[in-house]
Amino acid sequence: MNYKKIKLNLENPLSFWSHFSGEERFYWYDRQKEQLIIGAERLCAVKNQTNEYPYLFHTQSFFEGEMRAPWQNMGGETLAFKHYYVKTSHESLYLTCTEPVTIEPKKVLEVTHSLTQMEDDFEEWARLFNQIQESFKAGESQKIVASREIDFTSSQDFCIESILHKLSKNNPNCFIFAYQKGEKTFLGASPEVLVQKADDEILSYALAGTISKTEINAAERLLNDPKNQFEHHIVIDKIKAQLLKKTSQVTVEETGLMELKNVYHLRTLLHAKDHSTSLTEWGVHLHPTPALGGEPSDYALNFLRHHEHHERGLYAAPLGIIDGQGNGTLVVGIRSALIEGKTLRAYVGCGIVPYSDVRDEFNETKVKLKTILEAL
């Protein structure tokens, strides 16, 4: 596929996003690499890895199989687009395989939305928490990651450009993403890399264990907290075991802290060497880690299918960018929301282990919810 390269430097890159209003499109901002990619107008879904396209946007659903409302026909594909805007520290390009369009510059929008939360879901959370604790007592699992779907309405349609701008401004250590199809947009600011591929270099994050930055001596407490260390090491052990199924070369770094706007997380980087597995294959192989599903994985997934009353869809599932050489990054779609018109469904979760407290874990999800609320 032949893509024309046109120099285009937009002061507000969201002008490119706005131009294709109503079209299928994605937004990807890698803060680590300072790389912004926006794709617009679906060209095709790609089944096998190919170097025909400059970038592919990949999404998986959290659970295999058809998704229930409100996620029908949303994601689960690897997509090429007709138009791309790519901005890095050394270049700013418009790529297109069709006739170029003229992008009119637009000012950055900052909209304050008036929100109404539909209902308090603590009783539902407590029900789910108690069912998880029963599974621990029966010896059926070590950890299950519970999630909440919190519904909000706005007095006006949600302004996607404003939300993306604020997510980027507020979350310097995160990957900012959005995917719009039809009237629905899934967006968020994820701190968690599921898998990153650079030729034969493979990287994955173990990210589990959380404390609010408002706590006294928060960083030190998190590093020395037995409950969070236990939860974190379940994730390390499982990712390492999964990596070793495809390669014999795995290195585990020392556990440290990841600092975000409102929380600290425990984070451990795992490195591997592999020549033969594609990025999307790695995504399928590693998903879900115990940071998103639980352990044992099969039991946790079956439990969540039957006991969580909402569909996870793309929440906590792999999504990201693949370049023409097959390299790229898949994060997990956390700190995220699904938007349609005046309705926003925010998704947050946390890992439950035998030592967990129902109110503490609920409060942890409220702190994580700030990522979305502060962008509104």
C-alpha cells in the first residue's frame, strides 16, 4: 500500500482528530517516546502481520467471544486506516493512501462537563467482594480482580477533544488512547504496558499494588506492605511463567514504584528475547495477567463472567499500536471510559486477595476513578 508523506505541523494535533468527526478513528499518545499517532477512516481489518501499512491499531476484548451491551461491534480487530497524523520529537507528518484532505487548525478546547452519577454501587461491590472471599476460603483462587462500571450523564454531549487534551495534560506517565466507532468512543490513560516489542526485545510490566498519594508516607508504606507485596508477586510470577513458555531468556528487574498523579503503584519490569512471536500473538498469550483477571487465570475469568454484572468489553484488555516493522506497544485499557452522547460509563478495578478489606478496596477504585473525572 502506497502512502504519501506530507509535512504537516499542527499546533493542536486534535485538529486532525476533529476533521474526521463521525469517522472511525483512533488516538494514541506514547508519553515515554513523545510519539503521537492519530488514524482516521477505516481502510481494512488485518488478519496477519504485514508491512503494507505504516501503523496498525489493535484491540482485543477482555473475554473471548461476542460482547454484550453496550460493547457490541466495538473492537476486537487489528485495523489499518486511510489517514494518519504522526508527530514525534523530530518530525510531523500526514500520511495518506488516498487523496489528501485539508486540515483546518482548531484551538484547544477545555470543557467542564456537568455530571450526574446514576446510582451508588457500593452494595453491588460488597456482594461481589464477599463472593470473592468465599472463593478464597474454598481454596479456589489466590486473587481476583474485581471491577466497577460507574454510569454518569452530562447535560451536554461529552467533548472528546477536551477529554483527550486533559488526559494528556494530567497524566505524564501514561499512554493516552481513544478509539471511536460509530457513536461510541472508548478512551483513557493507561499506565500499564502488557507487552512492548522492539525487534527481538520484549518488555512487560507487572503493575499491581496501589496506595493513594494522600496517605502519610505513602511510597514507603506501599513498598513495605505485605498485602500489596503478596498481590504484586502473584503478577510477577505469572508473567514470568508465561514469558518462559515462548523464550528461555527472561530477566526480572527489582520492584520499584511508579508514580502517577493520584497514586503510587508497585512496578516490576520483565524483559525477554524472542524472534518468532508477533506483537499481537504476545498480546493473546499474556492476556490477562493477574493484574487484570486473577490467579488461577481460568478460574478467575470464569468467576468474573458469572459474577460481575457488567460487560468489560475493551476495559482492561490489550490495545495499542504496531508499526510497519511489527514493533510497537500494547497497553491494557484501564483508567478508562466508554462514551456515547450524554452517557459515560467509567471502569475501574482492583485486585482482591484474602487480606483485602471491602471498604479499602472500594476507596482504591474511587481514587483510580479520578483519572477520568479530572478530565471531565
